[in-house]
Amino acid sequence: MSQHYPALLVIVPLLSALLISAAGWLNKRLCFPIAVAALSVASFSSVGLLFRVLDEKVVLYKLGGWSPPWGIAYSVDYLNGLVLVVVSVVALLNLIATQRSVEQEFSEKIGAFYTLYILFVTGLLGIVVTGDAFNLYVLLEIASLTGYGLIAMGEDRAPLATLNYLYMGTIGASFGDRVSLYCNRFA
Amino acid sequence: MSDLIPFIIAKYNYWIFITLMMIGMYAMIAKNNLVKKIVGMNIFQTAIILFYVSIGAKKGATIPILEHAHGDAHGAVSHTVEVAHYINPLPHVLMLTAIVVSVATLGVALALAINVYNRHKTLEEDEIIDQIKGI
């Protein structure tokens, strides 16, 4: 179990985002508990991972046992471990603290909100944990697209402002994938 | 001046991509209609995809699959792999993902444009800003 912490950190929120969007159709009251459970697992594994990093200095996790030139490797050092703990624990606390206001503001869109929120946290955790530039680009896009979705759920000027943000973000990501290609080339 | 023209012609594909990219950038900055801006964004992304596909291409090279590498009848014959004969697949693979992402971005952008239209009954940006200021 403890050697799979880096994978659990990303896979559990990713799959539970699918579950939450299904729960949004069936029973809206299930959305919040699933989201809390997913982020609790992520926080637990990030804390466990931090303790492993303190022992081993650098934790290298090969997804599916494939080593780096072909497979995807997750690598976590001291800074990564700390940032993972901060991101996952703050996301969990924020989720619990804002439960009531989310229910008031998005009473009919609650499933969509929690799906986007969990996917966004997945993207952020993935960006920190991954050791592969190609993977980084994909997770960056996950985080930014769900970010557009979350901002667009606001009132009044939100859609227009999101559209402006989307133009900027797309240009930025276009240059980001150029950087990731060069990282791959010279790594 | 006489050196400049062969230089431009030798790298004509890059000039085409830069022109496309600037057309997209211009549309995103200068156009007033939100759908035209989204189309400009798509042109920008397409220019980048074409650029990558172009830098991945190699004259006289083929796809990076070794023929008869396994189960060869003459197993003792060692194959030397000439790098110049094979294309590096990395830029093309990266662009496969970028195409998927650009389609997803286009979908999100168009959904937002529909949302803006439902709220303001127009897609012209100056009219929307007037409405926002008027409220």
C-alpha cells in the first residue's frame, strides 16, 4: 500500500470525479461525501508520502513498472512532498468549510461544481507529483480547463471574464507545450 | 539583401506558421465578435500544431518501426540502426495530445459564448461591455 502512494494521490480523485458526476444525476446528497472521501485519501497518502520522502530523500514511482524513457515516472523530493501535503490538505479543508455556501449558491449545479473542484485538485496534485514533461502538459491542461469551468459558474460578468481568461490561458499553454517538448528532448 | 531571400525561402514553412499564428493573434486581440475571437484562438493552436509536425518531419526518413527486428530467420545478423533513417515520433505524439486538448478548449469556449449570448443577447464585445457598465 505505502509504495503506491504517488499513484493513489492522482488516481483516487480522478476516478471519484467520475463517480461524483454520476452521483449528481442520481442523488445530489452523495456528491459531497464522495468528494470528502476522495480528498481524505489524497491527503492521507500525501502525508504518508512526505514521511517516506523524509526517510528515502527521493521517491521514484514507475507507473505500471515501465521505466522512464517509455513509461511515466512520478518523482517526489522534499519540496514536492511538502507542496503535495499543502495542496491536498488545504483543498480538503476548503471543501469542508465551504459546504454550506456551495449548497446555497449552486443548489442545482452541485454535482458539476464538486466534479470540477475534484478534477482541479487532481490536476494540481498531478502537476506537482509528476516527473514527466508530457504528463505535466496534460495535467496542466486539466487544471486550466476545470479552472475555466469553475470561474464560469459565477454570476453576472463571469462568462465574459472567463472567455478572456481562456484566450490568455490557451496562448500560455501553447508555449507551455513547446517548453515540455524541449524538456523531453534534452532530458 | 541577396542573402536574405534564400534564407526566407529555405525556411518557408516556418514563415507560413508564423503568419498563421499572427493571424490568430490578431483575431484574438482586434476582433469584436466573440466567435471570431474563438476562431482566432483555434487558428493560433493550429499554427502551433503544424509547426510541431513540420519540425518532426525528416527528408528520406520513415516511421520509427524496425523491420525484421524480431523473429528474423538470420538471427545472427546484427542490425545497425541509422538514426537518420527514422523520424523522431515525439513531436507528433505531443501534437496528438494538443489536438485533443484544442478540441476540448474549443468546446469550453463555445459553451461560454452560448452562456454570454443567453445573458446579454449579443456576441459583440463592445455592446456587452456597454450593458455591464449600464447596469
